[in-house]
Amino acid sequence: MADNPVEALDVAVYTVPTDAPEGDGTLTWDSTTMVLVEARSGGTVGTGWTYGPAACADVVRAQLAPVVLGRDALDVGAAFHGMLTAVRNAGRSGVVGYAISAVDVALWDLKARLLGLPLHRLLGAVHAEVPVYGSGGFTTYDAGRLRDQLQGWAEAGITRMKIKISESWGSRPRRDLARMAQARVVIGPDAELFVDANGGYGRKQAVRVMEAAADCDVRWFEEPVSSDDLDGLRAVRDAVRPDVAAGEYGGDLTYFRRMCEAGAVDCLQADATRCGGISEWLRIAAVAASHHLEVSAHCAPHVHAHVAAATPNVRHLEWFHDHVRIEQMFFDGVLDPADGALRPDPTAAGHGLTLRRDVAQRYQEGSP
């Protein structure tokens, strides 16, 4: 009989409209869906979430809950292994992996709360703070909205800022170049300019765009080509000055090992809401370290703040507009990127967040 059994695994789906139309190089959207999991043991609740389809909730209920319920909440490793085993025939990546991620994050939060520890202390704190970069700059923004967003990050002390490029699958390079030039003027010469093509360019086009944008001093070139094209990423990496990054769609350890072995990136991105949660994120960071690479946390900043603080080779995490907005709406205890960094609360147990149910319920699918 477990001393601290997981007695319930509740899941809910929330869909939040964006505050303006949004798009990148290959996709447009007008809402973001969060699938939130609460793991309960006694009177203690751990919370985790992913940003993905509502179908993630069905995976939690039908395939993951049966192997998690009744396990000791302190044995997160056993629960993680049990979930991976249970989904063998369903496939690991995609919706299934997102669901595993949400449950794993909830279990780590639950364990830390049961032990009365901040999550980064439980994981083994390395850094007191984690640098962030502002992320948004959607291709759907006009010049005024882009300016206002960049200036807002600068006023918050953020000195790294990312915009989207490769509009319409790379078919509007002149606008891409104009937006990069505008961003450089707005943020000034000392801040770091990051760009994200979301795989919208071809190999040579990506190189040509960076050559044409040389005066913008771009430091980070994310997914210049498809993240599935490891040879292409390596070719672009070898040809351009900015650091090339990719990995946000990775769903298991082998994916990231292949990316590292291919020499495809200068910095490996990983997303704990997609790759398998905190358990897998830590293993991915170790694989990156073995290739002398740093890791960057993709999106969901309040999922990543604590695990990033416990990762020796972390570079920074993404202060992504959509997810920042939702997490600030849904939770008490959110962090402030003062001076361009997040500092996990050294006194609050778990990840330090408390769900604001009255707010979240307004966006819950199936809610009256």
C-alpha cells in the first residue's frame, strides 16, 4: 500500500481566444487550448498542463490515469515509466506525448508540495535565476503593434526579443527583412534580436535572407528550415552567423539525440509540455550536455522556470506572449521577468502556482 497514493487525476480543457489575430511563417490561429491536469494525494494537489488539442484529455483519462492512480506520489519515475509502457501501441509523440507531459509536470508539482519543497530545490537547484527572451512578433502584427510589444519587453528589462519571419511559407521575404529592420531600430543596438522562421524557408533561401539581414545583427535563427531536415539545419548552421536552434517538436529522447549527433543546432530547444514532461526534459538536457550544447526552454514559461533553474546547461527560456497571457490569467503566484530573468520563489512549495478556478472556468470546454 502506497504511503502517499495518487487518489485522483482530474483533467480539464480550456480554450482562450488570442488578444489579436496571430500567425507565423506556416500557420495562423485565433485561440490557444490548455489541457490542465490536477494530481491529488490526500489534501494536496499538483498541477501540470500542456498546450495542445482537447484530445490530450481523453488520453489522460483512458490510458494514463489507470497506470498512475494508486501509485505512491513520491515515485514519479515509476509513474513516468508506467505511462510510457502503457502508450506503446498509441505512439509516443504528438497528442499522447503532450498528455504524458501534463501528467508528469503535475506529479512533480505534487511530490514537491508533499515534501514542502520548491520544485527547483527538489530537482537540485543550479541557478538562482533563468534568463528569458520576449517572444511574439507575429507576422499578423502591423508595425505599430510590433513596436508596442517590443517596447513593452524592453521596459520590463528584457534584452532578448524574438519575432516571426518567413511569412506565408517564405513567400514575402521583403516584408520579413523590413520587419527585422524595424525590430532592430526599436530595440536598439545593444539588445539581442532573435527570429523564428517556423520551418518556412528552403535551405538556400534561409541563407540568402540572413545575408540580406546582416545589418540587423540577428543572433538566433530558429527553425530556418523544417526541423525534420537535419541535413538542411546543419547546412544553414554552417553558412549563417546567428545561432541556429530547433527541437520544440521533439517527443522523445531519441529525437534529440539524432538532432545533436547531426550537428544540426547551436542550441537545442526542448518543451516539457510536449517531450514527456520534466522527467524527459532533464534527460534531454543531459544528452545536449554530452554534445557540449546548451538547451533553451520552448514556451510555457511557468512549466519551465523550475526545471530550467535545475539544469546546468540551460541558456534561457521563452517568455511567449500567448502562454504568458494565459498563465498570468489562470494562476496566482506567477513570476515576473524583472531585469530579463525569472527567479523561482525559494519559499513556495512546488512550482508555486495556484489555479484561479473562477477565471479558468470561463474558458472551460463543456462549461455552461
